[in-house]
Amino acid sequence: MKELIVRGCIIMSGSNKTLFVIFGGTGDLTYKKLVPAFYDLYVLNQVEPKDLEVVIIGRRDYTNETYRETYEETLFKHVRFKNRDEAHIQGFRELISYYKMDFHEPDHYFGLRDYLLERGNRALFYLAVAPHSFEEITESLKTSGITAAMTDKQLLIEKPFGDDLESAIEVDKAIKKCFKESEIYRIDHYLAKEMMLNILTIRFGNMTFERLWDKDSIESIQVSALEEGGVNDRGNYYDITGALEDMFQSHLLQMLSYVLMDRPKSMQPKHLHRAQERALRRLKPPKLENFNSEFVLGQYVSNGEVNSYVDETHVKADSKTETFFAMKLTSSDKRFKDVPIYVRSGKRMKEQSTYIAITFKPVIGINGKEHDRNVLIIRIGPDEGIYFKVNIKRPGNFDETQTVSMDFCQSCIYENRLNTPQAYERLISHALKKDRTLFASWPIVTKSWELTEQLQSLVKESNNQIIPYTAFENGPKESKSLIKTNGHEWVNDEVLGQTFNGQ
Ligand code: BG6
């Protein structure tokens, strides 16, 4: 037993576990991502009930046993290690406990304080709740004496950080009353995806790409995140957020920062984050005079099989929220002078695919003819892999060429799928090790909001209109003209290559 003094009270600390405390413990994220991630870490022996307890906070009337029954219903849909092993399932139960309280009630935190202190004095607080609750939770953690009682504490928060730059700054100020910057871990799960990390290896680990990563060799850059799904039951959140704030402000800008950054001095968080921040600072939206031809917003309408966006649950019937965007950006970095950077994302697209495509400039071959462009595609998901298009001689004829592709589907290989941590597994294990590399720094978040807001004001100034597009047709035709004007085109399904359908 250890004795701790909190605000004049003596509190006994019984054991010395690390406590991973999840607010929003009965929400989708916890069931689909967090609990499965802990299960996989448990199977890998990276977390053990003797050292760690995952404390699930919720208002519902569960006991440890009944809560376990609820997550066990769906656990194996979401875990990486799908072999049902009774010993693992049993052992894992010891890791998870359920604590009933209402996080809106400051008084309930006193009970939580005693509960936590009986178990340990290192806590990671994970807020899987709407951002407008961040302030009240962190404040109650402070006033109840929980944060002071913990000798070691961390705060993990989910995107979005605020609804705009101003509210993000307010949320940040509020949480910094209780947590230091070094204790705050801002999650963008894209940063922990296998192929996001691979961008760095592919770029900086190959002489060919490292040397050719500039305006002299690159003709255009494309970053796309296309989703087949609609907004499902998230209408409440999505209708006030929209695609720009949901995807561009976070995931797309994180991807762009990895594509455009200079080589960081090292993979230490301070070096990596600084390189990302610089890349984002140099990113420029279209000019007002070109805005309507270089920026497209869309909203899906029914194809006869699925709902139109405005008919989705909790979406306003006259909603003007965008479910698609496409744009042409540029960088003020000399290295990418005049290289168009095409970015798009949308719901109810024809295919599910997130990728980065680098198209290199064409060359005149030995036969005096202009050859097809080399294209490098990094497939981030759902299929992970790398594709490279090259020119070779056509067999037989001396001066004819053909284009062939080298296509490596990393996730098509069973061992690779088994050996690839899921994003949340990686994030949790990094947070437990206090490694902030894969978390967003505060300057990255503010810069991302600034860029998003610049685009939003340009939309207003240019009177840019939301264009309807039929579900499963890859966005409005204007998004195709946007790229065609420069003689380019979006990577098509065929080039996206092999698909692994998750079986
Ligand atoms: C989330 C967005 O952050 O990312 C969702 O809120 C989106 O709207 C999701 O569907 C995409 O993530 P992934 O990992 O499925 O590409």
C-alpha cells in the first residue's frame, strides 16, 4: 500500500498498475477499435493484466461481466488475430473493467478517483467523446484531484480538435489547464496506418525516388481518399462537419505533409513534426480568380439503390453539407514549383480506395518518341501496396515500347496481414511507451485548420456551389474537368490494380 496526499486527504494506493481510462466506453470507437486493439496487444503479450487495467467508463448499468458480454459479441469481427483461443479470451477479460458514472457529473469523479488510486498512479485518459466534452472532462479530472494524484498522466484525444481554429484554440487552452503539451496525444489514426509509415521508407529509402522527388521530375501529385460508404448513422456529426472538416483538415493534410516534407533529421517526434509543419505551411489553396475551376464540392444523390445524402438519418432535408471535394493545390516550396497537387475525397464513391499517386514527367526514348509517364502509386488502404509503371521494349520490334507495371500487393499476403498492426493498436502501444511520433503536434493542427478555413472563405467569396453527384460514380463531372484542364486525370480503378477483399 502506498500513501498519497491529494488536496490534504490521504489516499491509499493499493497496486501499481497503469490505468487506461476510456471515456465514451460504450461507443462505436471503443467496441470497434479500442477493445479489439487491446485484445491484439494482449495476444502479442504486449499488455498484461498484472501491469495494466483498461477502465471503461459509461453511464449504462453494466457490471464487469455484462460489459464483457457486450464487447465479446463483436470482438472477432474487428481483431487482427481471428483464431478464437479460449485461453486468450479468458485472460483478456482480466484486463478490462467497467466503471459506471456520468462524465457530465463533477461529483462522480470523486468515486472514480478512489477507484483509480486503489489500482495505480499512472493513468492515460482517452476521450472517445465529442470534442465539446473535452473541457468538462479535463476540468473535472482536475477538480476531483485525479490529475494531481497521478504521478504520471497522459491525455489522448480523438479528432476533430474543435469545429474551427478558434474553438480548437479554446479546447487546447482548456485542456492545457490540466495537462502539459508533452502529456497530450492528439490522434489522427491515418498517422498510424502501415502504408503512411511506408511513404517515408519508399521516399527516403530508395535512391530513385529520393533523387527524383521534385519539380524537375514530378509532373503531378494526387492524393485521394474515396469511400463507398455513405454517412450511415453519423448524420448528426457529419451534417455540421462535412467532408472538408472531416477528411481534409486531418487525414488528407497528414498524407500531404508526408509526401511534401523535406527529409526530417530523424524520426524523433520533434524532427518529424517540424518537417510536416513546414510542408503544410507551404501548401497554397487555389487563387480566387481560378477558384471555381480548381475547387469542386459535391453532395451525393440516390442512384435508386441507396439514399440521397439529404435523406440520411439526422441530416437536414435542405442540407448544403458537402460529401465530396476535389481541388488543385500548389506548394510555395521551390522544390515543387508549379507541380499541381490534386486532392479529393468523398463518400458514396465507386470504389473504396485511399492512395497517393506520383506521375513523373515523360521522356523521349531512344527511338525518338515520347514515352508514357512513370507512375508510382502508394496504396494506403483498404489494400496496401505499391505500384510502379515503367516503359520497356515490346518483344520483337526494335523501336516499339510497351508500358508494364510492377504491382506489389502487400496485404494480399496472409503473413503480412497478420504481421501488420492495426492503426489503433499502434497508437495505443506508442502512447503506453510515451512515444509521440505518430500523434499530431499542436502547430500541425492549427495549420490544418488555417488551410481549411482559407478554403471555406474562398468558397464563400467565389460563390462556389455544391454540385450533386450520383452515388457510386466518383463525384461530379466538374472534378474530372478540374484535372483534365491540365492534361491530367485521376487514377482509374484499373491502375489501382489488385484488390484484396478482406477475406
Ligand atoms: C474518420 C472519418 O476519421 O475516418 C470518417 O470521420 C471516415 O468519415 C474515416 O470514414 C476513414 O477512415 P479509414 O481508416 O476507414 O480510411
